[in-house]
Amino acid sequence: MATDISASGPRSNSSVTIASIAAETGVSVPTVSKVLNGRSDVAAETRAKIEEALERHQYRRRNRGPATSGPSLIDLAFHELDSAWSIEIIRGVEVAAAEAEVSVVLSELGGRHRPEQKWLDAVLARRPMGVLLVLSTLGKSQRHQLESRSIPYVVLDTDGEPPEDVPAVGSNNWNGGLSATRHLLGLGHQRIAVISGPPDVLCSRARVDGFRSALDEAGLHVDPAFVRYGDFYVAGGYEHGKDLLSRPDRPTAIFAGSDMQALGVLRAARELGLDVPRDLSVVGYDNLSFSGWVGPALTTVNQPLQAMAATATNLLIDLARGNSPQLRRVDLATELIVRESTAPPPS
Amino acid sequence: MATDISASGPRSNSSVTIASIAAETGVSVPTVSKVLNGRSDVAAETRAKIEEALERHQYRRRNRGPATSGPSLIDLAFHELDSAWSIEIIRGVEVAAAEAEVSVVLSELGGRHRPEQKWLDAVLARRPMGVLLVLSTLGKSQRHQLESRSIPYVVLDTDGEPPEDVPAVGSNNWNGGLSATRHLLGLGHQRIAVISGPPDVLCSRARVDGFRSALDEAGLHVDPAFVRYGDFYVAGGYEHGKDLLSRPDRPTAIFAGSDMQALGVLRAARELGLDVPRDLSVVGYDNLSFSGWVGPALTTVNQPLQAMAATATNLLIDLARGNSPQLRRVDLATELIVRESTAPPPS
């Protein structure tokens, strides 16, 4: 699969020019230029016709390098800005961007995993060096709109499966689920529940699969009632935690899928008069900054969010500067951090 | 550039033009334009000479409204991006900016409360509609560099005392300190300590003054050993908390100055075997998203960070669009939220 997005890339047709697109669609050359530059003063119908022709011919603007009129920008877009998780990523991007003397435009996509066209129009108009999407992916025609302007993009912590040729940085979620569950098994737990994130987010499924593999390894049966999908937020952990811990056969350990959900499980346990870790062990995920400070301090899986963000930013800047990075799909390693919230099960 | 040459604004000298600055400093008109546009291709010495003349004559570029070549940007700069506090502000700015169809460039100033010139140069070069500074202020000559380009700026949650004519949005810190302390006095506490933020940050001092006023009101003496200045982070609360709670005359209540510091105090109490709220009451500040979920849920002072950020953004956009907002200095109200971490003192 071809992965080059420059003008001479193998998938592009080098005989296609702005003039040939203009001739074919019956508009002037400046009109095609306006569309490529994200200008809003072109009628919607004309614009759609031009975009269609650009995509059909796989047009690629030759990368002109950074504009001279101002400093370089990259776009960073989150599907949703939530508390401690987003700020780790923002910090990683800011540090890497500052080192490269690049500024960062931050957007929130209102909870959508696929950006609205309105957002993409604003991106095209400001002509960033590149676009970094967190937990979001672009539709095929949106991808092409960036490609035809030679604006590279990178996906961070993939949500769903980005096409093979999309550069992406993630972490080893399956391994994270495996090591969290092995730790609990090693302490002697047998009734272990998992609360993962939403089932339509790939990393949630990978963590649950790691959980299953660890139980398999130990010759234990997976009780379907003990496999839950939350929302990665405190409320999801609290509600599933309350439900799981109110059962007569309640689990002695919960792998909470995120540190926020672990906070919710801790709260549910407190309300039910269960002591952590004496009556219940809890493992979080992410290793957010508060996880070592809450009571009890969370045993958790370190997801190196700042390093992932910096890696993605450097990859994006490399692509934008016309370098050919050796690695275009990277998963950073996760690591179990043992603190106070896990112990052997009550005897 | 031909239309840029007049100056405006009540303090400006309307006879000063780019041409007169060029003549006086012995450079060409395009060189003065380059400096105004943040271009880097002017020798440092020439540039300093031109900036000096611009400042001395109080030159003001006529505000030309948003550039037509791209969508409008505002700059949002934090002295430091910390965990949950910053994200509340970022969300408030993003929502208000998106409504106004303005994009946000986010920068971190590496812990400095006064930005480096390098950052300001990048701002001048990208010509934003305006600049929003969080816990930071500009030096006099930096202020003038923005003013001479007609780029307005607003300060959020003032750190130090911005000059009277600088638009600013904050919250009523003194009142927050007062209501937190009154609440503890009302429960019957008499040995109350405060851990505020750094003493050189104005809001820290205002909160301590509110604390003192509440004790005064109750006819209680302020023990200087019970007035501490931390760093607003968990570590500051933990260290001062540990020290205060190890004293023979330990306090029965601590006003922790920030929710992060309250987390640190909770941890110190746990380590010393003290139960919150039975043995010790703790009040936080900020009402960050986790504060209702930790154990015990924090009694805290709600600082409406998202609303403050949105108010500051709207004020900035108003100024940039040439409107004359009625209020240029606003403090939003703080409010005590009572949860589980406060109770009457041990008898």
C-alpha cells in the first residue's frame, strides 16, 4: 500500500494540475486555488464539484514547506477534552512542538470521533504543517482533503482501526490488560471482574482480551457477568462497581480499565463498607498524576501518554518536513505500577 | 500596508506613521512593516531601535479586523500546564471560541509568569485577534508590542497586580477564604490551619486574608505557625500537612488552598492514622472534577474556572472586534460546596 502523500507519491497522478482540474470542472484556476486554500468565498456546489475532481484524480499539491508569512502551526484535535487524561497528552505535544518551534492549535470536536466538515474547513484555511487527531479518525473524503493539500496527519491512541497507511501512535493495550490481570491472579484472586471503556473503542476491547488471556492461562473460566463496558469516566466505574459489588458472588478484584473508573470503584466500595485492598483489590489504567495520591494509592497500568504524544508530534513534524520516518505505526510499552490498592483476597 | 499608517487610540499620537518612524530611525518603510508583522528577517539591533521609537511615540496600528487569508486565531498561554486545573480553563476557552468561530493556539510558558520574548515574537508573527494570559502578565515593553499592533489582551486569574487598564477576569478569592474558614468555625473548630499557594501569587494572599478575617470575626488569634504557603500542587499539601499534623498542638481543621493540596493533606492524614473528617476536617479550593469522587469527597470552594475562561474569551473577542465592553475587570463569585471532608472537631 502506498503511503507517500507528497505530490510525486505513487498513488498520485502527476499529470493532474490545478489548470486541468479547472478546465474539467469549468471554473477558473483561481477558483480551484481558493478551494485548495480553504477560502469560504466559493459556492458550495462549485466547491463540491472541485473536491470531487481533486479526489477522483488523486491530486496532490506539491508541498511548499512552511509558509514564510508566519510561524508554523500544527493542529491538535480531541474528540472530547476530559480532565486529567487530555492534559497529559497536551503537555507531551506542547513540549515536542516547542522544541521544533512549532505552535499548536487546539480543538475539541464536541464528542465526535469523526470531525465535522466545518472543523476541517477551518484547518484547510489556516494551512497547518500537519494534523494530530486524538481518539478520532477522518472519513475517506476528509482524508483526501488533507492529502490533496499535502497536509500530513497522525492518529494518537487509535479509536477503531485507521487504514493501514495512516501513521498512528498508540500503546500496547492488550499487554496492559494481561499484566494487570496476571498481577491479580498472582496475588491469589480467582473472582476477578473487568470494567473496560466503551466496546466500540478498540483499546477497550484489547484490554478485555488481555484480561481473558490471563484468565485462560490460569485455567479459569471467564464469567460473562464479570465483563463490563463503562465510559472511561468516574461514573462508569461507580455504577458498574456498585452493581458488581452488590452481587452475592461479588468479585474480590476489579480491573477498572482507567484511573477515573478506578476512582468510581473505590467510591462504590466505600459506600458498601468494603475496604480496599483488604476486601477488594482494584487496578486502574493510565497512571494519571492523581493515581499515586488518592487513598489508597492506585495500582495501575502506566500508559505513557506524554511520551506517546511527543512521539506522535515528532512523527507529524517529520512527515511535514518531507522526511521519511522509519516507523509510521508505533505502540509504546505499558507497564504495571504496583501501589496500595491490591493485596491477596480475603481468606 | 498603505492603510496601516495612521494611529488610533486615546493615548496615541495620531501624527506618527510608519513613514515617520522609518525616517526617524533611518530605515525603509518596509523594514518598519516587517517589524510590526513579527518577521524575523530584520537585524536585532535595527529591530530594537524601531521598537523603541514605536513605544516612545505610542504608535498604534489601525485595527484592520480579522485577516481574510485564514480563520481568526486567539492565543491562550499558561505559565504552566498542570493537571485538572488547566483543563477546566481550556474547556471554557474552547467552548466560547468555537461559538465565535475562532480557533485557539495553546502555549505553555515553561513555568514563567512573564513570557519570554521568543514566545511573543511568534505571537506577533501569527497576528492573532487577541491574547489570553493565564496567571501571567506582560512587561511594559511587551504590552506595548501588542498595543502597537492593535492586538488586545486579557489576563485570567491575576497573578500579581496587572495595571489598571489591563482587562482581567478573576474570582473572589478573599471571599472564598472567608467562607471556607467561616464554615469550619461554624462546625466548632478553633485550631484551624491554612495552606495557601505561593505567597507571590496575589490570589494566595487574598485567600489567606479571607481566612484571617474569619478568625478575627470570631475573636480568635491567628497562630503564625498555622499559616503556610505551598505550591498549589499535591506535594505542597502533603508536606505542610504532614508537618502540621505531627505537631503536639495539631490543627483540627485545615483549609488546603487548592483541591490538589487537599489531596496531599488527605494522604498525610492517612499516613498518620488520622480519619477525615472524624479527627481532621479538610476544605479544598477550586472544585475540580475529581473533588466529589475522592474519599472522602471534598468540601471545597467552587472557583468557576470554565465560566471565568469563557468570560475572558468573550471579553477578548469583543475587544478584538472593536466593541467597547462595559466591564473590563470582572471577578466571578466563589461558593462553598459542603461534602464529606468536614465535620465537628473531635471532642
